[in-house]
Amino acid sequence: MKLSPLNRRRWRNFKRNKRALWSLIIFSVLMVITLPAEFVANDRPILVQYDGGYYAPIFKFYPETAFGGDFATEAIYADPEVECLIVSGGLETCFDDPEGVIADAQDGVVDGEEISKGWTLWPPIPYSYDTPVDRPGAAPLPPNEQNWLGTDGTKRDVLARVIYGFRLSVLFTLIVTFLCSVIGIFAGAVQGFFGGLTDLIFQRIIEIWSSTPQLYVIIILFAILPRSFWLLVAIMVFFGWMALVGVVRAEFLRARNLEYVRAAKALGVGNLTIMFRHMLPNAMVATLTLLPFIVTGTIGTLAALDFLGFGLPSSAPSLGEMTLQAKQNLQAPWLAFTAFFAFAIMLSLLVFIFEGVRDAFDPRKTFE
């Protein structure tokens, strides 16, 4: 798609802001790694070749009987017996000496007979965010070659939880920020454009709405309703849409009597067209100025709610829950360092990116 001259200028301005550009590159790399988290950290293989057929356990349930086992429950692919069944083509001797059969099967011959070798393709990290780690010792366990960032208080791999938690936090923040921005911009535009009684009524509603204690409402709702991702998104949007109303309203109040608006009205242009095609672009700089604060505030609120136990479900891979684990396990400093750097890197990158976007939309900003 070909960019307009205005958007090309904005893109050039953004690229000249090296801090924002490098932040975007680093953030994009992290998102490429974390978005397909199931392919990076999982306790199921990506692909299994068994008896001439191919299986994708990360997408589909396969019972152990599909690989020559005895149970109809899901195969535990890290179990030496299941691994032996796959590699050896389902030999019954796997139940007696799985490690010995696996070693013999590397040559394609077991007990003097040729076998059709199978194989499994594992993710780089063989743990999901809720997989218990089979390591001796009391949890939390320190980092080693098996768990690069150690384990938490329930023996779950910290690196896997960071990958899933980073994805969850970023997606949650972007969804909430987008919805809050759409509602807030629309409400502020209506107030500023029409003014008068419309503006007066909206202002009184916002004053009442903004005085509602958000934390108490969330605690009450989650005491009644089961916690879920989309319920938390709805509650955050319910209270967060007012962040942009004031600045958008002020920009529209300022621009409503300018010459180009009055000329458009005289020509019979519709109100919505005037508001969102002609007036809104002039209000974008002031609007984008607040986006970094909304983004960081959303991430901080999510982390605080998870830390207090009123955020996402306890089974979710939450960075806030990792912070709570660090507080409860002061003898495991790797948990605190991991939580700190995860938040610091994520927040810094997002703030720098949105600052670059804000400056790119500002016609007064130029970069040498």
C-alpha cells in the first residue's frame, strides 16, 4: 500500500528518532518470539513422526494408545516410555527397559531386528508456563542449564512463564489501550464539537464516573464473578476510557470555531466528517501525548491486581504473580531480578515507541 506524502513524512520523522526506532525493532523481535509462545516453550512436541504418520501434539490431543501405549489419557511425551514407543515404533520392550531400547533404536536395530525409527521435534524450551519441573531439591530452584532463569515457588520454569507473561501483558495492554482510546476520543470529540448542554451533561457524568473507586469495584465483582481475561479487560475499559476525554475535548473546543470548520459547515459537510476527518488529525498530537501514560498505567494496574490476587486467574502466566512469588521467596533473588527486568524492559520499550509516534505526528518536530 502506497503511503500518502503526509504519512511518508511521519514515517521519516519516526525513523530519525533512533531511540524510538531501535525500541520498535527490539519490541518487534520480542513479540515475534513471544506471540507463538507455544512453539517456543511447551511440554508437548511441535511435531511427532511415528510409524510413517505425522502428529502435531501442540494443536491436537493424542492418547498414549496412538503410539502403542496402554492408556487412553493424553501421552506424556517427556516420559521415557512414551519416547521409547515413538522412537522404536511401539515395541512392548519399552515398558521393561525404555532407556536401553532408545539407545539401541538410534541405529535402527533392536534385538537384531530392524525397526522404523520415529522422532519428536521439541520446542527450544521443553516446558509450558504451568509445567512442573522434574528436578531434585526444594522449590524455588536456582538457574542452571536446564532452567535458565530457575523455577518459582511451585517448581515451574521461570523463563517459560516470562515468555507467556510478556505476551499476555502486552496483548492485554494493547487491547485495553485501543478500546479506551476509541471510546475516549469519541466522547471527547462529541463534547468539544457540540459544546453547550451536551458538554455540560457529559462533564457531570465523567465527574461521577471518575470518583468511583476502581479497586473496590474490581474486588466486589471478582468476589461474585469468576476471574477471566475478558472480564478484566471490560472492567479496565469501563474505568479507563476517561483518560483521553479531557484533552480531546479541549482540542475540539479550540478548533470548533476555526475558519476551516466554519467553512465546512457552510458547505454542508456532515458533523461526523468534520469531526473525524478534519478536526481529529489536528488533535492527534495532544492525544498521542497521553498514550504512553495509559500504556504504562494499564500494565502497572494489571501487575498490581495480580500481585494482590484480584487480577487474572491464578492459573494464568502473570508477571504480577511472579512479583508476588519474589516477595514470598526472598531467598530466591532470581525471581525478583527477572520480574524487575521484565517490567523495566517492556515499559521502557513501549514508552519510547509511543513517544516516537507522538513526535512523528507533531508537525513542529524535526530530527536531524
